[in-house]
Amino acid sequence: MALLDGSCGGGLTSHSQLGAETGSCEVACDHYEHCKESRDAAREEACLSECRNIFSEDGQVDGDALRELEELSCHQLLSFIEGRGSRPPGSPEN
């Protein structure tokens, strides 16, 4: 099942940023930081923490779901992670 319908490429797989294994929180969060166009260590740590909490069950990360995130364009990824309020990981929900 796709996370978002109509994904149009432009994701991490098109610019191979890391030597890390795809389908991991590290790669998904690196893609997110790339899309934000600026590195922020606190935001990246929050992304990793939230990713591990949301995309794992019984200690196993859902690599298939994370690979789908990695394939999203930056616009799609930011919309998926931040929602309408543009809330980055680690920020309080309003």
C-alpha cells in the first residue's frame, strides 16, 4: 500500500545521498534533512526518534514503508511528515 498516491519520483533514490541501507530511519531522516535544505542536529535526532517509534513494531523497523518514504519527492515528504501546519519532528503539536 502506497503512503501517498501519485508519487512522482524525485526522491532519495534519484540522488543516492547515503551509503546506508535503504528502508532505515537513518536514510529516511537524511532524505528529510535534504528536503529541508538545511541541517539541524536536534531536528534530525527528533526525526530518528519519531521514526523508530512510528515505523517499528516489536523492535523491527518496517523497511518497506520507509523505502516508500525514501521515494517521495521533497514536496510529498514534507507534507507527509509535517502536515498542514509544517510541524517538524520534535516540535510540540498545536
